Amino acid sequence: MAPVSRPTRQRVLDAALVAFSERGFAATSLDDLAGDLGLTKQAILYHFGSKDSLLSAVIDRTAAELVGLFDAEVDRSGRGFSRIESVVRVTFRLAARRPEVLGLLRQVSRLGDPHTSRLASGLGSLMERATGFLDAEMDAGRLRRHEPRFLLLSAYSAVIGVATEPEVMRAMGVEPTLRSLAQARAELTSFLSDALVPC
């Protein structure tokens, strides 16, 4: 018996995630996407209605995946800096194994509303949980006091920059490889430790 292929909707979402991440939303045409998948443009439109609807579906699925991934990691990790270290490790693992996920975050942030609001809404529970954790750990004295949202934004920017901008890394004299990604993770972890762990 021949293997059953993934449903068309799932194949389109997977391909759109990669295309939007690598080429950008504006540079990705539904015709090109359909050609890559061996489908017609009409087949994509049957499932999604428009290119904007397809992007919305990709954002929703990616946000749900990220929330699930990080919620599971947080549930397994400890308190204080060990949890932060664990989340950084998972983020860099994601960057190495599925760079298109972080690439989509980068691309969506460049598009502006309504797409950035949709992504922020999808990640809202994750961000609230993270800021609540940081506040509680700072109140307990296990982490130094900083503004949690800016701390998250700084860590996000560092990871996204390293994980999704290989040309910037090359311009800085660092060849983007798994080894350099691991080194970047270690440097970010050390930086965060110096900034957050009380003496």
C-alpha cells in the first residue's frame, strides 16, 4: 500500500512557513508556492481564501507550536536562573532544527499590523507567564530586579538576530554554523547570568 500523504492544508502551511520565513511575505507568490507543491493556486485558495488568510493561519499555527513547546519546557524546568537557561537552550535548539519558525517571527515583526498584533495575541499567554515568572523570581531574590518585558525583548532580539540573520553574522566575522550557534547560546546564557543572578 502506498503511504498516505499529508493533507493538502498541512502541506501548504508547511511550505508557506518556509517560504514566508526565507523569502518574506511580499516576495512569496501563491503561484510560486503552488508550483513548489505541485498544486494549483486555486487549490491553495480553496483552503485559505487569500494570501493574507494563509499568513494568518501560519502565524496561528506557529504561535500555538511555540506556546506548547515553551510551556512544556517551563513545566519541566526548575526555578530561578536554571529555568531561563533551559528556555534559552530550547530556543537555540529550535533555531538549529527549525530555523523557519524563528524566521517567521522576524518576518512578521517587519510586516506591522494586523500581522504583528495577531502574533502577539497568539503568544500572549506565553509572554504573560514569562513576565509573571520573572517578577516572582525577582521578588523572591533569586534574580536581580530588571523590567521583565524589556528583559524578554532583549533576549528575543539577541536570539532572533543570531539565529535568523546569517549575513549579519558573516559581516561580524562569524561563520553561521551549528558550532557558532552553540557558542552564541553559551555567550547569551553567560550574559544573562551576569545580569540576573545575584552575587
